[in-house]
Amino acid sequence: MYSTKFSALYRLNQSIYHVRRSFFSQTYINGQWVSSQSGETFKVYNPANGHEIGSVPDCNIQDAEKAVQAAHDAFHHKWSMKTGKERSIVMKKFYDLIVKNKDQLGKILTTEMGKPLREAVGEILYGASYIEWFAEEAKRIHGDVLPSILPDRRSFVIRQPIGVCGFITPWNFPSSMILRKAGAALAAGCTVVVKPAEDTPYSCLAVCDLAKEAGFPDGSFNVITSARSAEVGKFLCEHPLISKMSFTGSTEVGKKIMAMCASTVKKISLELGGNAPFIVFNSADVKQAVQGAMASKFRASGQTCVCANRILVQEGIYDEFMSEFIKKTKEQVVGDGLNESINLGPVINQDQYERIIDFISDAKERGAKIVTGGKEKKGKTSGFFIEPAIVTDVNLSMRVAKEEIFGPVAAIIKFKTEDEAVNIANSVDVGLAAYVFSQDISQIWRVAERIQTGMVGLNEGIISSVEAPFGGIKQSGFGREGSKYGIDDYVNMKYICLGGLKGLDRGLRLICLNDDNNLQKDGYELYTSARGFDDFVTAWPPSTNTTSIDDSK
């Protein structure tokens, strides 16, 4: 039965059967919709009004064990046994189903996360693009043939799926972060166990329903909905059958995951926190820079890991930029994401709401000015709304400069020179993304190379794209998602040596080098056509009366 608590969301589109299925109060393990073994559930709320959307299973480690075993069996007996072409066909069907149902999936996402519906639909398509991309890459997991120094040997490198992969995903992009990870893993031939954020489980469950319809084998895609994040996360990180963990979230939690994965020496990818500098130089096109700042700062109400955190503006263009930026910020409309007229939705929950208010208070106490916004906008609802804020006179002692805000607050820092801007940009211990606006091609190239981040947008405020590697450096993590490099984290490289090929063994010559790594005139020759390896070992080291090297042999 469908939960009666889903009635409002269910009515969003009664005509789409498989989207309705995602409203079950169950999770998805081994191709089946199941309840938690304990029967316990937890509630999910709409951040725009505080209303309960429904409840999902509060899975424990027994449920997680069931999911891991299902993924392990599916990997060894089903999914990894398929050819790249066969996997590609299933993934393309999956992509088509996501695109076909983008509007309904977008409504689910907006209802549980809060971002404006057009952004939510955009996220659905963005996530789907990774399924499409990796559907093609599934057919191109190439190896290598290596030239051998020995005539009777052939050397190869093949790339094989790593195994069961565990994902711990965030609430800010509850659909695309799963699809970006799963796309690469499934294309490689891996199976997955996903632990979605407890604030936003329904986008993940909706995607699972479409994956089942697309034809993924039972057990290849599993979901553990749980409010026991620490308990279940630790279990996945330490499970011996999970070969790879991928986590998107805070640096603090990422460090813990890294430590827990060490017990089984797992391969891991970490996409952690950022503190993106957005640098506007005197030569910048002001309208272009403001447009980029608006998109980068306020998308998803500032709740993105790559959003502009510190906006650095050179003093010669400061007044002009600020005038236009303040004007555009004041035009933003805050409200329920299902309302087509709004620009910014709520922040995700009470904790995040209070954290952002604390950031603003800290800045004011340390001498900053709030030139617009920053006020609570609860109105007649209990939603978590905050007016987009601009904070000026920011210094590096303030939390808005030192930490990732993750909210609709723009911290403005005025600077004089290029060196000063780069030093400020690099003054933090994270390095995910950065943005540079200038019409001086030499300058933007210089700065792009000097900034310590994994990604840089030059005269562009939205940099994520399927064909580009997404990831950071420093304490923003390691590993790359998307692009032709994205599949590398989900495969093992294996070297294969084939020896003893008959008719090709023209003799093995061991060339001796002296202490200076120069060719020694007195060499030692051992012909494998006449002797085996045991004879070679017995004959080594050569006598002092060695023969000279004959290059004609």
C-alpha cells in the first residue's frame, strides 16, 4: 500500500505509475521494495513549510548487510559478467526513462529539498547526462598492449571492475550526486549500495524505480535509507565485501570516512567542502561578472560545494560591481520552490538555518556590514527561508571568510593587487573550485595556474559539466567524477604477462650496467632457447671472463 501521508505529493502526478512507486514507505534492496528488518522508520519533511512528507525505513546494519550481500552476488554472477555493450544498452534505457520523467522527478526533488522547480528539473537532466555519458564509456574501457624487451613475451594491461561500491551522498543534489557516481560504477561493471542523506531519500528511491524498469539486474542497485548515519556509514566503510567508497559531504566527515576505510584498505573518492574564491579584476565585464556571481552564489540558495563563498573585487571596479550586484540580489524572490515565480527556495533544515544566521551574526560582531538581506523570512509558514544577503567589509578573521557558508550569504572582500587576491584565495585549507573574471587573457591564465583548486571557471560562474573532471585538492578531497577520467576510480588495473611463445625466442640477453648506469662492455648472455630459468639462476652472477655484447645477436 501507499502511505496515506504521501497524498499531497502523490497527487503531483497520478498518471506516472513508476514515479508513484517511489512513494512507497519502503527502501530498495536486491530488486525488491522492503521495510527495515526492525520495522522502524523516520520522517521526511518539506523544508518550505515544515510539513511531513512521509516516512521511510530506518535501516540498521542488518539491512545494510543484506544490501551488501545482494550487491556482492549481483556483481559476481550478473552485472560484471555482461559486456560493455550490454551494460551500455541498459544504461541508455535508464537515461531515457529519467529524461521522460524529468518533471515528476523534479517535483519530488523540490518537495523534499526545496530548490526551485526549474533548478530541480535542471538537476535531473544534469544527473541523467552522466548516465548517458558513461553508457558510452562502458564500451571504451580500454587496456594496453605493452612492448616487451623479450621476444617470446607479450605484455598486456586490462581494466576490470573493482567490485561492490558504497556511496554516501548529500542532500543538496540528492539525484545528480547519486547518478554521477552510479553512472561510472555501473558502466565499469560494478554494483552499488547507496546511503542517501536522510533529509532527501525520495529522489534516490525514485531513481531506483526507474533503474529497475530499465533492466538492471536485482542486486546491482541498492538503497539503505537510514537516520543512523554514523552507524551505517561506519559499517559500509569497514565491510570487507565493499571494495570502493565514494563520499560527498563535509571535510570533517570525509576525514572520518578515510580513517574507517583504512581498516580494509579500500579505494576511496572524497568530494569534500569548498570555500570558492570569486575574483573580479578591474578589466572584467561587470555585467558578465555579476551574472556569474548571481548564478554561482545563489543557486540552490547557496547550498552547493562549488558556490562562490568569498567574492573578491578589485578596488578599481568595486563600486560599479557592487551597485549592480546589490541591485540584482534585491530582485531575488524567496519562497516555496514549487512556485514558478520564485528564485530562491528554503535552506534544508533547522540546523542549517541556524548555522547561516550565526555566520551573519559573527560577521556583524566583527565589524562587517549587511548591505542587504540576511533577514529571516518565515512568514506564515514554518519554512527555513533566509533573504539573500550581501556582507561587506569582510576580513579574514570572520567565519564567512574562513569557513564554507553553504547558504545565501555573499561575503565581499576588496583587494588591490593580483598577488593579494591570489594569496587570499589560497589562504584556506580547502581547494575545490575558484572563479576568475577578467578581460586580460594573460592575467586569467596566470591566476588560473596559481590558484590552488581542482577546478577554475574563467569568466564563467557555472563550471560543472559531464565532460569535465569534477573534484578538488587539499582538504577538498581526491578522486574525480565525470569525464573520461571518472571511470578510473571504479576499475582495477591488471598487468598480464604471456611468456614462452614458441618460434619467437631469439634468445635472452641480460645487459649489464656499471655503477654509473652506463653500458658495461663486458656483458653476460644467456640464451633462453638453450636454458630455462633455473639454469639462468645457477649461472648468475657471471664469471669475470664474460663475453662482450654482440649487438648483431
